[in-house]
Amino acid sequence: MAAPAREIASPPPFTMKPLSPVGGVEIRGIDLAAPFGDEVFDAIMDAFLEHHILVFRDQKLSGEAQLAFTRRFGEIEEHVGRLPNGEKYPLLHVIHNLDEDGNPVRISGGNYFWHTDKSYHAVPSLLTMLHAVETPSEGGDTQFANMHMAWDSLDRETQEEVSDLCAIHSWEANRRNTNQSPATDVQKRERPPVRHPVVRSHPVTGRKALYLGIHTSHIDGRPKEEGHAFLNRLLRRATKADFIYTHKWQKGDLVLWDNRCLLHRAVANFDMESERRVLHRTVVKGTVPY
Ligand SMILES: [Fe+2]
């Protein structure tokens, strides 16, 4: 008897080109500012789970359109930081290297170190989305490191050693690790240290990934300095060149990535004092890592 015919999924209504063995796929042929149905969104989600980084080229989204697209992935996460005037950041906030008069200036900060967004929260970010509104003529890259690959690369003995470990993440540790002014008392109260597993399982695919970065302070239950040094060694192993994809921004790119299995960092490889780099950022709230 013939086997029952399998349902063949229709191809996604856009083209995809993988960008690296580490992850990332370039998507063309869709206007994210125009309405589209759930079947198209399902294809986008499939690509997201498979490639971890989606790069939509040639997009032109208003703030409202970016917020609407972001909401399809889940609840939008508020930014914990405050603007210089003390007000909360809007849900869509702007990342730039501009002073009050709009002139390009040199900037620095924790973004230039490997991290996964908001791992100093008990419920960290699921995905982050950046829309490139203005890009420098050269550089201003963002790098991603694949933490599934980093986990898979560990020998069995190391995997067993790290499997049951939990790390303490905090904003205070971030400031210390990135040589910035210490966290204020208000920040420490608003962002108390949290404990996360060093190895987490992706809540959708089940794949294991290392969960590390510049927000970590030490290992729960171990002497602080020893645990800090251990995490630093593990981070160096996890961010070797074989696990990295470097994204070179084009104006109009809309890039989103999975914070549950990637680390990322900005690269200070553009002329900040004469060129403008402006990105619109939105974030989707995740779930408690396990
Ligand atoms: Fe980030």
C-alpha cells in the first residue's frame, strides 16, 4: 500500500541566503512595513530558529511599524535605563554616536564587550532588533558568537563540569568588568544580582548553549575570584573566531537575533568623530533560563 502523501510546505514568500556557517541569513523580497499574514510570520520564525540572526535588507520602517513587527514575536521589553532627564526610554529607542547638537562623537560602553542582552535580569531578553537608519561609510560592525557551537565544542569532561554551574549576573559586575564608573545605589537596587545556569536549553529547540558574557560576576557557591577567572576562560573559549559572524551594516538593514543562544558586541571600527551611526532598537522579553 502506498504511503500517505506528506503535506508539502509552501516555500516562504521571500528569498533567503545563509551568511555564515555560524548563523545569519539574508532575507530579501519582503517589505516588513506592509501587512502580512501568519503563514509568512511562521516562515520568518522558522528561519529565526534555524539561523539565529535574520538580516532583512532594504527596509524602511517607521517607529510604529518596527514596534508592530516586534510585537509579533512577543511582549516588548522596557529599557531599564533612564534618559539624562530621568525619564524612561521609549519602547523604541535610538542607539547613536551623536552629541546634543547632533554631531558625531566618540562613544564607549559595555556594548563593546561580549554579552547577551539583559542577562542581569531574572527574565532576560528573547531577541533584539536593530534597524539601521544611518550607517558610516565603513565599519561600525556588530559581531555575534554562536553559543550552541561553543557548547558543542567542549570536551565531555568540561561539559560535565559546567552543566550544573550557575553564574551570578549583575549590572554592578557589568560596570566593573567594562571599566566604567561604578553602578549607583539606585541602579543596584533596581537591578539586583540574579542567578542563571551557565548552560541553558533553548526553550523552543531544546539545544544547549553556554550562557555567559560581560554581565557575569562569579559562580554561585565558589570563591568569587576563582569563579570569575573560570568564567573569563570559558568566555574566551566560547568566542573564538570559528564561532563568530561579523555583520557589516547596510543602510536599511533590519537585523534581529536570538539572545538565548548568541553573544554579541559592537565593534569600534568606524570613525566615530566624523561619521554618524544611528540604529532604532526594540527588544522582546524572554523567559527564565533553565
Ligand atoms: Fe546588546
